[in-house]
Amino acid sequence: MAGGAKMSRQECMMTKVATYIRERRAMGWQLKVEARELARFAAYADHSGHHGPLTTDLALRWARQAENQSRLYQARRLEIVRTFARFLAVREPDTEIPPRGLLGPAHQRVRPYIYTENEIIQLMDEASRLPSSNGFRALTYRTLIGLLASTGLRVCEALSLDRGDFDKESGILTIRDTKFHKSRLVPLHESVTSSLVHYESERDNIIAILTVRDFSFRCGEGQFCPQWFITPFPSSGTMCYLKDLADFLPAYTT
């Protein structure tokens, strides 16, 4: 369908979505969430008997179908279909593009919690007391928290590390396929390098299921650690998230 060729009006919505996802991914976009939501939209449109170009009414009915979800989630669903509609409009001029903001804002940036140095220490101490059958969960989270706070890595980047990404001799981490599909080198403080070496040794002694390349942070009986670790600080009563640790280093170095 490249080159502006018109889509057949007999195509089902699922086929149109497949074409959209294929062409966008060929341009380098991952579209993980968008692909999942658009598949749901296409299934809804086809099962409801919709034929012809996409309409604003169809998009609204589908977005509002998630009535038990927040208005923000509904607006995000509509925004995803809106972007898809803009793609279709080039090939199907009768396509209706839902107006922007029809269900309100589709994004809401939550203000990150900026940890103090004392809170980082407190968080690591609390992580050290996490229960597990072999004590490995506590070691994993303590090491992971220290790594995030000292490097500014995103949680997903830390959890995606392979054994070969850690050069213990030079104290450098290689972060591959980042948010913008690039790689970068992250120099580590000597104390962080020592902690990672210790973690590797303990992990290999406790968990026998790891592959030769696998460096990934694990907890419990070898399962991957979740990205969300929540703990309240008694001093403030604030619920703090593991992902906020990425903002600790920039906050104190800029």
C-alpha cells in the first residue's frame, strides 16, 4: 500500500491495522502498546459489522467502551486511533480524524519523587530485609536500587542487562537498544563495580537456571524482578517507586 495507493473499501479493519503497524515498524517504531490497542479496536470494528472508512463515532464508541477505566485511559485509546486515522486518511480520503482532545488530555506526567541521599540509604536498608527462601531477593533489590541511584539508568535498561554488558575490568556498562534505539557506555564508580561483581558471584551460586549470557536481575526462585517496587518512607508517608530512582542522579548533579 506504499506510495499513497488507496486501500480497498472491502478490507476489514484488522487488515488496515496490520498494514499500518507493518509500515510504521519498518520505519523503526516499536508500537508495542499501540499494536495491542489497535488490534482491540479492529476486532471491535469488524465484530460490530462496520464497513467503509473509519469514523469519529466508531472511534469514540470503542474508546468509551472501557467504561470501568479512567477518562485518561479512554483519551489515550482515542489518541491511538486518531494517529491511525491520519495514516488511513492518505489512502481513504473519507476517513474521519477525531479532533484532538475530544475526551480530554491523553497524557498526564506524574511528578517524580526526588529521593534524598538518606532516603536512598533507607530504601536500600529496607530492601535488605525483603523476605525470600534463599535471601536472594533482598540482595537483588539492594543491588538494583544502588545501581539505579548511582547511574541514572532506566529500570527497563537495568533489567535488560546481559552478562556481556558488564565489563568488570574497566568498570563500564554497555546499554544496548535504548529508548531511541542507540547504545551508550556508562562508567561506574568503583563501589558500584564491586557491588555488581559481588551480585554476580552470589547469583551464580544461588540460581542455577541462568544462561551463559544472562546477567538479569532476579529475585525469589529465579523469576525476573518486577519493574515496580513500592515502599513508604515513615518520615514523609510518601509512596516511592523504583522508577523514580532514575531522577536521583540528575537532580544532584545538575
